[in-house]
Amino acid sequence: MATIVTAMHPAPQQPPLTPAPAATDSAAAPERVSEQLERWLSGDTEKTLGGLIELFGPKSFALIFVLLLGVPALPLPTGGATHVFEIIAMLIALELLAGRKKIWLPERWRRLELAGGARRRFLDALLRWIRRLERVSRPRLRFLFDHRVSNAVFGLLVLGGSAGAFLAPPFTGLDTLPALGVVLLSLGVLLEDFIVVVVGLILGAAGVVLEIVLGSAAIHGVGSLL
């Protein structure tokens, strides 16, 4: 009898389980640095130094170091024309050492326009460089970044690299390697890639050592002539 009743009243079928929605791409992959920079360049906001600082927040330290040391990092003798950039980079590095989370700049500097003429071309070139680096880079040892101690170490390293570029004799091109070291170090911090940071440290240290060796040889040569 129970079998007949069961056959006359079959158990209700359970609705098929619907798969959980897949995570969106934006949740799986954070927005890249190049995408943020491109969105800022193509947007309607003011293309000023202050606007860049507001967009990147704490990471604006690394981006500003790239902008400031990008010119002396070019393999061209600058004749000391970039010393002002290196001085500003050292001052901002001191802010990192002091534990600041946001860059402070005089209002006059914050209003500096970045989108016109040569500045825009430099930003476009920087954007292409960051895209190339993002293709081969990936986050490595992310837990080392964005801490009070690691930020202070970052500021100290930028201070040393900027000082090395500043002290290079004019028209020698010896400021290139220390400045390039700071640029790669800062890009490594932006991308949270410890390997890029290490490459930047090696280049910066090599540049400082080269300055010391060549400077000592020049002083010794002058002394022997006298």
C-alpha cells in the first residue's frame, strides 16, 4: 500500500541549484596603475600636481618620485638643470620618513599644470613605460609594502638615491644611474613588486659606487698633477 501511495504522490522535485555568480573582473583584479593614470589623463579633472596627489593618495609619493627623477634618469648630461627636482624629491622623502601619509606641497606647487606641452609628452611616455613593466611584473611579497617601517625605509632609500644624483658632477651623466634606481624603486612600490624594487636598488647602488670611484680617481689625478 505504501508503494502505491508513493507512486500516486511522487516526492516534489527540488529546484536545480543555480551556480553562484562568478566574481567580477574588477573584484578579482584591482585596477592597474596605468589604468588609473590613463583615466586621470583622459578625464575632466584638472591635470595638476595636486590632482595627481589626490588621485593616488598614499601611493602618490612613489609616483611623484618617478616624475621628479624621470628627467635626470635619462642618459643625457643635464648640467645641473635637474637639481631642483632632486631637492624636491629629497624634501618629499623626508615627509615619508616623518610618517606622513599624504604629500604636503606649497599651494603654488600643487597648482602646477602637468597636461600641457612637454609635461604631457613626458606623462604619455611614462604611461607607456608603466604598461610595459606591468606586462612582466606581478605583485611579489606584498606584505612588505605600505607599512610605517617600510615607508620610512622607502623614504630613506629615495633620499640616498636623490642625493647621489644631486652630487654627481655636471655634464658627466653620472646622475643617470642613481636617478634611474629611484625611478625603478618607486615603480616597484607602485606595483608592489619586490623584484623591481631590488633591481632599482642594484642600479642605484651601482651608480653611487661609480660616482665614488670616479670621483676618487679624479681627485687623485688632480693631486698627482699638483
